[in-house]
Amino acid sequence: MALNASHRGFPRSRLRQALPGEGSDALQQTRARAVPPLFAILFIIAVYVNIPTSRDGVPMISAFPFALIAGLMFLPKVFSAEARGALLLGLGIYGISLLAPDLTTYFVPRSLAFGQYIYSIAIGLTLYWTVLSFSPAQAARFSEIAIIVLLAGGVIEIFTALSSVLDNVMNPLFGLDEYTQIIQNRDAAIGLGLRRPKFFSSETSYFAMALSFLICTYASLSVRKGSLTRALGYSIVALVVTRSPILVFAFAFVSATIVLGDGPKGRGANLDRLLLGVVIAIPVATVAYVVLSELFQARIQQVSSGADYSSTYRTYGSVYAALAVLSESPFFGIGIGSINAAFRPLTQTYLSLGIPASSVLHEWRFQIQNLPSALLIYLGALGTMFYLGFLYFYARSLIGKLKWQTWALFILLSATASAFYSPRYITFFFLILAITQMAKSISDETRYSADEGRPANRLDRAKTLGNRSLSNRPGNSSSRV
């Protein structure tokens, strides 16, 4: 399909950004032939499973072979602006950590943590390039299939002997011997009488996080009729299966996507549909609460003053702990890899909040579960400002103006993960950029269609994108602008 570059009011630079077969995206479409779908799926599965070499060894070693092979596929990109920017951020984090107190004692742990960051961006960037080598429609289809597989696997794990098989196989791989009892206490507290699925991951929160991102990806990229309604349904089913509050975010994200749909007319219809769903959901939730009130009350008791204490650790407990560390190391924190330097302020803070010593002894180093607290502890006030500022401009350099989807997914990641130099955090961060970059390409095509007076609904846009993808394949001369 030949296109005229002299569209009135639509400069060539914007046209190249909007059309997926042109400019930098053309390279991604060409590269897609070099990334077999099976390889990409195995890569993503390896990241999801996140198997380390040992409890304190190299994290996410399960993804390393795929990152190495994908790095060879994208070898010219190893020295690209994306890689240089990520490396500069890591060097800044490492430099700030070297300014933290007790350098002699913690020089080696901080250097090892910097090495972990380099390893993490190697996995994160190659995963980012691999995901972007496919079209939004392909990513949406994969997301829906993965959602169904995870939900089915989670249900099977809950009600069959698969749960004991998974425990026997996965616990040694993840080195969870000391942490198993903590996880069991948490599952007993929040599970409402049933096991919470982990499905080849170390704990339910990882399973729930993967489901949330898949649902948000599907809602952002799918253009099939009724896809947003299905995404809303997936989020509700996933919440029931996992019983994790993380899935509440997925429900809110899909609802926001419905309200902020394409065009004023569609937005109004979608809003009516959403309001109808809320009207139905309120009485259902009320009945569920009445029926399960005793279980809910037991859960509240356990997370606030019982065997779990997760709500104390993960909410105001983390904030108080971060402020306690900040009062002793206000400018540069304790440095990455130096959590032992914060033993005294962390444990004293948790004990002062009424958490028993038995729980604090086992969990003090694991329960900083949100990004703001972790940044203040590891990097201090100045380091936190540097990190967030650099991260913002780095993301802008990759995907342009940040839309609400990027901010929303980053908030989800920041509320549930804290080790900002680890593979898990960094791979999710690059997935956010890949997902929202794909969503933005669809949005850019919508604006282009509107400028040309063509239909801008999701389904028509998908057909247009598909036709252009065919015409833009290498060797087709009609793809040139």
C-alpha cells in the first residue's frame, strides 16, 4: 500500500513514528523474522519462573541462556542509546553507593550488587527488544493465551495434587527452606481456607504480578471486539483464583482503559457499561463479605497483629523503617547490596511497631516491598532524586511522552517490588516500556486516521495496521514513503 508522505498537517517525521513499518519500527519488523516465536515464549517463561542458582546466588539464572542468545540476535543494539542509558544509570547508582558510609566494609557487596544490575539490564534490554520485535496484535494474542494458561494452571494447583508436586520440585530450586513457613503462614491468612497458587514461581505475589501485567497488556493492545470486556472478566477471575490484592490494580487498569476509550462517543458507551458493572459488583461484593465475614476478620487479625504481619511490613512499617535509616544516612543511604548495614534501625523500628522478635528475626531483610522505601534506604535523599530523575528522562528517550498507562504500570511495579537493581524489577520495568510503546503506536495511528478523516475505531485500525505490516515486509517496494 503506497502512502504519500506529503499529507497535509502530518510531517514525514510524525508519519514515520505513527506507521509501524517505517523508521525505527521497520527495523523491529525486520528483526521479528530473526526472533522465532517459540524462542520468545521460552524467554518470557524463563523470566517468569525466575530460578536463581541458590538463595544468595545469581538471580534469574533461568533466563541467562535466552538473554545471551537474544543479545547475539540484537548485537548491533548492544551499543545503542538504550543500552548506554541503562549503563549510565547503573554507574550513577554504583557511584552513589560508594559515597555511602562504611565503604571499606561494604565495598565488595556493593560491587557485587552493581554486577547484578549489569546482569539485570542484559536480561531486561534483550527481553525488551524481543518483545518489540512483534506486532501489538501478536503480543495481545500471546497475552490472552498466557492468561488462560495461568488461570487454568492455578485452579488445577488449588484443587489437585499438583500443589505438592510443585512444592517438592520448586522449593529446592528457589532455596525456600527458611522462608517456607513464612509463605505458608501468609497463604493460610489470606487464602480464605484454600491454597493460593504459585504455579512454577516462588510465591503467589509473583504469580499475581505476572497475571496483572498480562491482563494490562491484553487490555492495552488487543483490538478485537469485546476484548476489554474479556479483560475485565479475566481480572475478576484472577482475583478470585489468586486472592491477591495485586489483581485489584489490574481490574482498575482495565476499567480506566474502558473509560478512556477511543473517541468521545465510544467513551460514553464504555462508561455506561462500566457503571453497570459496578452496580452489579457492589451487591455481589456485599453478599460475599457477609458470607465470608469471619474469614475476612481472621485475615485482618493475622496481617495486623497475628502470624503474618504483612500489612504492617509492607505499608507503614516500610515507611517508618526507611525514615529510621534515612535519619542515620540522609544523603546517600546505605548503598546497594548493604542491607546488613541497616540491621539495627530496621529491626528496632519493626519491634517498636509491635511485631514480635521471632517474626522480625526472619523477615527484617525481606519486607521492604515498595520502591520509595527501598530508594530512601539504599540511596538516601540525593540518590533517590537522581534515580527517579534519570529514570524519567531515560523512559522519555525510549518511548517519548509518558502516557497514563506507563505511569499506572510503574506505580504497580513500585508498590510491589523494591530491589530496583535486581532482574525481576528491571525486566518488569522494560516490559512496561515495551507494552506502552506498542500501545502508543496504536494511539498514534488513531490520530493519523483522524487527521485523514478515516475511521479511528480499534477494529478498523487493526485491519489497517495488518495491511501495512504486510506491505512493509522487506523486499516490498511499495512500503517506501
